[in-house]
Amino acid sequence: MGNLERITTDYSEQEDRISIAGLTDKDQTLVLWLTMTLASRLIKHCLSLLEKDDSELGKGSNPNSNSGKRIQHFVQKSAEEQRAQETAVKVSRNSPSYLVIEIDIKGSSSGVTLSFKEQFSSCYEIFLNSQQLRQWLGMLYTVWQKTEWPKEIWPDWMVGGNSQPTSGEISVH
């Protein structure tokens, strides 16, 4: 198992997949590929974790109500505005490349750990606190706009909450 320190997320039209260029804690680079189906499941699950987070919404708020959507939109926009510009992870020709077939998502009060698994049991993990998760989902939304994939998986509060450009590579650490 390897720990990812930073990731850069992009879309490959040629592969019709999302690529995650990762930098491990051992200064090695790799590429993780996500299919539309797996990426959709990951996004839906991460969004539901954020919508259930009482610490951001306040107890008793319904994320599907208009006020809940406005709060989610505000928190999302705030997280995106606080994203620090990072250098993109650059992979070499010798960097290993893996098709992710499973992602384990472990939520906690401090954030979420994503464990990306490929067919031959290689596993790479990254921990994202709530703000980093929102920032990465915002980046994924931007990347998603490059695809011809269904846009319905994105909630209203997310669609209106992203003001990032739709070109170029996007990084998170």
C-alpha cells in the first residue's frame, strides 16, 4: 500500500477516463485511471457524505431543502476559493499506470480516506479533510465538464458552486 501526498486530476479524451496523477510519500509518481461508472459511484458517495455532515450544515437542516442547498453552495464555494495553487503532478513515461477497479471510502469526523485498488491488489490511499474533499470534488466537476458523460450526478448546489476554468490540469494535495 502506498500513500498519496498530492494528486492531479484530468480527463483523457483518448482513454475516455479520468486520470489521477499521484505523487507518493516515497516521491514516486503513478497514474490511476477511473472509468465513468466508478467515478460516478465515488462522486455520489462523497457528495452524500458532505450532505450528511451536520457540523457544516447545522443540526436539523435538510440538504435537499432550498436553505440546505444554499448552505451547501456557500460552503462549497468557500472551500473552492480557499484552494491554494499547487504545481501539477507530472508523471514520467516510466511511471506505473493502474486501472482502478475498486475504491474504499472511509469517512471519519476529520475527513475521508480514499483507497484506490487495482486488479492485482496494488492500493494507494489519500486522506482528504472535509475542505480538501470539497475542493477535489469541485475540481472533479470541472474535469467532468470536458467529458460527454451524464451531468445529472451533480447536485444543484455543486453545479452553481464552481467558478474554476474548464481547461488545464488541476491539482490537490
